Amino acid sequence: MRFEGDGSGIEDLTWGQWAAWGSMQGSGRSEANGGAIPLPEGTTVEEIANLLGFIMSRHQSLRTRLHYDADGTPRQAVSGAGEIALEVVDAADDEDPAEVAEALRARYEDTNFDHVNEWPVRMAVVRHHGAISHFVAMYPHIAIDGYGFEALVNDLANLDRATGRHLAPVAGTQPLEQARQQRTPAARRQHDASLRRWEKQLRTIAPRRYRDSPDKRAPRWWEASYNSPATYLALAAVAARTKVHTGPILLAAHAVLLARTTGNNPSVLRVLVSNRFRPGFAESVSALAQSALCVIDVADCTFDEAVARAWKSLLTAGLHAYYDPRRLWDLIDRVNEERGVEVDTMCYYNDRRRSIAQAATGPVPTEDQLRAALPLGKLRWGPPTDVPDAGCYLHINSVPDTIDYTLRVDTHCISPAEMEACLRGLESVIVEAAFDPALSTGVRSMPAPV
């Protein structure tokens, strides 16, 4: 498929690209997102080819590969034109095309991108009995983050799928311009303010996040998910009473469970901030997400008070998550050296729900309704791995009409039993809080581990 679009050249990485690049260096993986979905009957290969050409021509991030300077510094290299293949996979007559599509999705995700030579888009269709049945696509995080993927999907409304014609100009600040903007005095002031907050926190938080795990496993990193209709209902009651979004409530509950599990208060979590509220970024198909620290004291207070503290911490973090990650890495090294200990900041919280993050609408559920929903909770264990990750990483998944969340832990920090207790405990805390505004967090002030 031939494509051509506005903007080309070699520029500095954007701060969002640097953040994704740093994460890739730590994990050794491209950290891609995408999926496999069924297509409406009658969809043609030509329509999907038009879609591929459309997104490649409109969005610089999808025409970007990495260029390494002589000293090894990566830069973004945006091409103005090129060619990309749409893979067509024929499923055998006796094969399930959905299974073929899922296997293809897994291969796309598990195979690292060649970021120097490969376009950051993998796209395919599955053909079964001569008709197109499924669509598969994958994009690395250095090209687009979760909100960038949502912006990409929204921009498809500007494509005439039959002809490939563009129905509106592309919106949002593109990566080449982002890099240039990040050299302006206004951006440097934002960067400096963000790093001042980081430095204050790095110098005052306890260096350790976890106690030694009583059950270290091999493979080392474990993952489990929990689906909780009861939490979804309970959030409506807590949100109505506390007058906050459901995000801070979930964050507060996670902070409480971490403090109970690790014996470490305040809870210190890196939250991922979209940065989409900044001018020109809402519709940008690019990588803009960066992390900021939330330090939440959940001791000697009610859960409602913990929610208020989480909301305040989350709001402040959101205003201080736009900075050059290289300077943060330098700052962390300097503070570690001056404190004489490595300060652990590798505990993450990521709310992926975006546009579906509202509480359930309608009347606040009754206590009987909540109790009836509790047995519907389902725990799912994922495959363990030795691919390095954070000590603890909680994802709130984008699943409608329920709360679905995934916890990935280093079993040298948190045991599998503690992991399950955290997953079930998050549900329990929020359900108990739904009808008890005086509910205590159950966390007492304690000396920080050293």
C-alpha cells in the first residue's frame, strides 16, 4: 500500500517517545497495543487497504522509525511517503477464523518491532471461505499510547471507506511539532516544575516499597485479573457521597491494600497521566503519556478521607507529568547517590478506562444488590514470565458495566497469596465503604521500612 503525508525529517524524540523508549530498554520489549476484531459481513480487502493508507498518510507517528546518532542517541525519523503491506491470512475451511485472528494478534504482540527498519503498524485481515472475517492490528507504545489509540479510532470517522477519501483535515499536534514545542521557554518551565516536585518526593519518601516476599517464585513475574460487578455498583455509592470521579476511589483502595500488604505508609505509586488536556494534544495520534508520583497517606483515617487525599494527589500529579524523562533519570541517579540508597519508584497504577470511567448511572444500588453481586466476582490467573517488570503494576481495564483489573507483581516483592488478597481486597474495601462513610482504612501509622 503506497502512502504519502505531510511532514518529514529527523528530530529529537518527544518526551512521550522518550518515556516509551526508556520503558522498552527496561523490559526489552516493544510494549505494543492493538487487538483482533470481527468485521461486518461484506467488508472487502480494498476497504481495509484504504483504511491503512488513510492512517499512514495522516499521522506522522505511524510514519516514524528510529534513527540513531553516532553516539547512540535515538531520534525520530518521519518519512513523507512510503509503502506498507497489508497481510491477508487465509484460514482453512475447518479452522475457526476468530482463533486464527487471535493467534495472529498474539504473534504481532509477542514479536518485537524493528524500530529502525519497520513501520510502527502491523495490520492484517483473516479470510475464511473467500470472505474477509476479522481485522488485526498492532502498534508499539513509542508510536501511540492508549489515548492516542482512541484518537486514531475516532479519526476514522474522517475516512470514506469506499474511496479512501479524507473528509476533514487531520487534527492534533503531530510529533515533529511536539519536539519543537518542547524546546520553548513555556515547555521548559513546565519541565522544571515537574522535576522540582519529583525531587521533593524522591528526597522524602521511604526508599523501599516492599518487604521481602515469603514466597518467591520462578518464573518471577506473575499476573492475575479480577472482574468485579460488585465494585462497579459500589463505586456509584461512594462517588455519589464523596463527589469525586471513580478513578480516585480505585486509587485510594489500591493505596490502602498496598499499605496493608507491604507495611509501608504512605503508599507511593507512579500514575500514568495522559497529558491530553494540554493544548493541541487531545486529538493527537501519538505517545504523550508520562508518569508522576502519587504519595498517599492512608493511615489513621476513614476511607472517605483516603479518597480525598488520593484525589488531591492525583490532581497534583496530573499537573506535573510533562518533562524530559532523561533529566528525571539523571535526577533519580543523583538522589540515590546522595541518599546512599536506591529509592524504589517502580509501583504503578494505570486507569485504562478513559471514556467509560463514569460510575453506574441511575439510583444508588442498595446494600442487598451489592451483596448479591459479590459472588459474581471472577479471578483469572495469567501466565507467569521472566520478562522484567515493575514490583507491582495495577491496570484498571477498559471493560464496560463492570470493574475489571489486572495486577502484575514481582513475586520477590509480593507473593502470589498476597497478590490474590490485594485483588479481592480492593473489591471488599469499596463494597464495605459504599454504605459506611465512617469505614476505617485499617492502616495505622508505622515506621517506614529502611
